[in-house]
Amino acid sequence: MKKVGQFYRERLVQQVKDGVAKNDNIFLINYSKVSGIQMSDLRKNLRGAGAKVCVTKNSIARLALKEVNQETLADRVSGQTALIWGGADSSEVSKILVKFIKDAENIKVQGGLLQGRILEKEDVQKLSELPSREVLLTMLLSAIQSPLTRLAGALNAKTRELISVLHQLSEKKGGK
């Protein structure tokens, strides 16, 4: 029979493994000397963006990351580490992290994972500078819609010209 502590550790490892396996974007931050209020604000902001913060012992985080073949991330776990994951827009999550890092000096991004690709600290900064997913989709839609709008305008212009010519001819012949 397993002891309670062993059962609890196995559940934590499974939780971290599931979080890493089921989410496309994962960020690792070191948050030493951060107040509880600041950490609560970070959690609230990330929850609003659809991300979750997971804090666990480093040994458990390393074990779980190694079990899902993320040795590079496992090597970066040191100090007080939190894992942030979610199916949310990774650009939005990185913007929240970068803004929070500017406000709280003791937080450092240790790296991350974006759709299977390892992110460095600089990559997270660059990711935060990208427009959000909604803005990119709007830009794409307007690029697709623009030629169609111009075609419809050109067709309407020709129809208006034809109606104008017919109207002028009918006025010449005494019609209204």
C-alpha cells in the first residue's frame, strides 16, 4: 500500500505531465521574492487570458518534464519555479508575463515551449510584441475581403453608369 505522501507526489507529477502534454504553450518563470498579492494578481490576469499557473516542487517538475521528453525545460527548473500553461493565445500570455516582469523586478522568464519548440527568454519577449490572435485574424480577413470589395464596387459603378445613361436617354425623349 502506498503512503499518502507518495500518492500525493504521483498525483502532482501526473498533473504537470497532463498540463505539459495537453497544452501548446508553456512558460517557466522564476518568482523568488515576490509577494503573495503580486502572485495573486499574476494568476488572476493569466486566468483572464485562459492560462493556468502551476507551482510545485522542483524535483516533481523536473521528473514530470523528463517523463514527457522535455529535458531542456527540466534543466531550466531552478529556484522558485512556476509553470504557466494554457490553450490560450500565447502572444497574450507572453504580454501579461512581460508586463508583470517589468512591474515586479524579481521575476525572470526561464524559457518555455511553443507548439513543441523550445523558447528562450528573448523569444518570449519577441512573442509579446506580436499582435494578438484576434488582430491577426482581422488583418487576414481584411486582406481577403479587400479584392472582393473592390470588384463589387467596380461592378456597381458600371451598373450606375448604365442607369445614368438610360436615365439621360429617357429625359431626351421626354420621359421622366
